Amino acid sequence: MKLTRFALAILALASATLFAVMPAMALQAKPAPKAAATSPGAPKPTPPNSADIASAKTKGLVWVNLNTKVYHGSADKEYGTTKNGKFMTKADAKAAGARAAKH
């Protein structure tokens, strides 16, 4: 098959463009994966036991759900029960960006 000069020029231009663009595409930064709440190798936090909850109540601490950034007082049924949370003072909870639960 005989190619004309024009067809050869188009083919050469397309090849040059393709080879120039492919390395640039490979070097583009990919978005970082979302960080997990805990690293895969780290042990999962253990939920507080009844002694921990009782101790926190006597100290006047709130339970902060770290996923939703909502804190619960000792009278709330969620106090010490959400999967990813911890006890802290109300001031620390607010400083961490948590808000009071709407009950």
C-alpha cells in the first residue's frame, strides 16, 4: 500500500503527539487515598467498659463521637457507646470542633 506524503505527515504528527502526551499523563499526581480512622496495622480501640464510663461520669467528662464530631453528656444513651469515640472535657470537645448532641 502506497501512502501519500500527506498521510505520512499526519501519521508522524499523531505518533509524536501520542508519545509526548503519554509520559505527561503517567506523571500526573493521583489524589491521595483517604486516611482511615486507624491505620490498618494498628489495633482497633477497645470500647470503654462500665468502670471507664462510671469514672468519666464522676469526672464530668463528655463522650465525643470522633466520626460525627458530636459529644454526648452522661445522661445520653449514646454516652460511651459509639464505635469511634473518647472521653474528654466539654471544653476540649468544643476545641476539637465537636458540637452538643441534639436531644
